[in-house]
Amino acid sequence: MRMLNKSLVVIAMSTTLYSGLSLAEDPASSTVPVAKDLTAVIALQGLPCGKVVSVQQQGENDYLASCEDGNHYRVFVNADGRVIAEKQ
């Protein structure tokens, strides 16, 4: 089960990264897919969120996500290639 969770996180983060690249000409339209993917990443790591309502990109593979329940997370890929969600 743990391997399945890791696989799902990698898939969700890859989707996040590629959707941002393919929709680069219209930043407003890229917010919704990124928010959905970050919601999935946070949920797969067992953290409370509900739904991501606001996203700020900090750098490549690095996002700040604000949730509808008031929680805030930094979601990024670490040096080992793992997707990490840290409560802010």
C-alpha cells in the first residue's frame, strides 16, 4: 500500500508540473489543475486540507498551497526526488 501511495504522489506531482508547462500562456487557467493536483498530493500524505483554494508558485517544483480549512502547505520535490508537503 505504501508503494501505491508513493506512485500516486509521483503521478499527481508530474501532472501538476506538466499541466503548468502546457498552460503557460494563460496563468489563470493553470491555477485550477494545479490546485486539484496539490489537493491530491496533500491528501495522499494524510494531511488535513479539504480542497486547495489558492496556489503560489515559489519556484520550479515548489508551491505554497492554501486550503479551504485554513491550513497552508509548502509542496515541493526534495533533492532525493520525493514529493514533500510541509505544514506552514
